[in-house]
Amino acid sequence: MSMVAKKIFLTKGVGKHREKLTSFEMALRSAKIAQFNVVRVSSIFPPHARLITPQEGLKLLRPGQILYVVMSDNSTNEPHRLVAASVGVAIPKDRGQYGYLSEHHSFGQTDDKAGDYAEDLAASMLATILGVEFDPNTSYDERKDLWRVSNEIVMTRNVTQSAIGDKDGLWTSVVAAAVFAE
């Protein structure tokens, strides 16, 4: 059986609980994907697939079904520790070509920093198969200009969730996911 997703949505969530597993479950609930059997897959954005809203995607799903996701998660029980989880997306101009999804999880990074990192990671992976020179040390605007000039990478984005560890030491979990909806 072969399944190639045609629709993908991005989602994120955060959860807190005294038990680590329960805080992860709460983060999945916050992301609205706890009612599915989540299976993690690697990092390919399928050819011809399109991004849709979480609201559109959730309408296509049934509780209990197997749900393929590219997911990043992170947890801490250290008070005031910043945790982040991010998934980056890079889609080529030629929609018949596959793109990339990347997972990044970190400590001490804001949403913007973690999201930019995940987006850069996905774009650099895509750039390697497209033959585009890619230097993640250049500024974001310089990279966007490079992508326009090379006329290859059409879109990058990310979904990122960060949170500060609970002041009383409860487990704090964050998730970010690209969900293969159909």
C-alpha cells in the first residue's frame, strides 16, 4: 500500500502536569491531535501536497485513526527553563519535486529563534537537492533574495511552540507538528 499525502497542516501545543507523559498528552490535546494514533515519519514534504489550515485538516480526520506526523517535542521540569519545539517547512517552486520538513527542539530559544532555525534547516536540506548554494549564516533577507534569484525555493515557514517551565516544577511539554491529513 502506498500513501502520499496531498494535504498537510501545521499545529502546536503546550501541556503541564506533574507526570511527564501526561504533560505530553496535554500538549497533544492543545495541538488537537491527542485523539489519533500518532506515527512519526521522517522529513519529506510530498510532491503536489499543499498546506491547509488545522481547521480544514481536522475535518478530514476521525478519532482513533493512524495519523502520520513530522513532530518535534520537548519537556522540562526545571522551573523557569525555556523549552521550544519547532517544525520547519521548505517547498520547491516545482511542485512536482518533493520538499523538506525539519524538526528542531531546544532549550533557551524563543519562538522566533527556534522557528528560524527549523526553517533554515528545512531550506538547507532542500537547497542541497536543488543544487542551490545555501549559507545559513547569511541574514534571513539575504537568503530570501538568494532563493528568489535561484528561482528554486518558493516557500519556507515554521510552526513553533515554546514555554517556560512551571515555577513549581510541574512537567512542561511542547509539541510542534506537520500533520499528513489526506
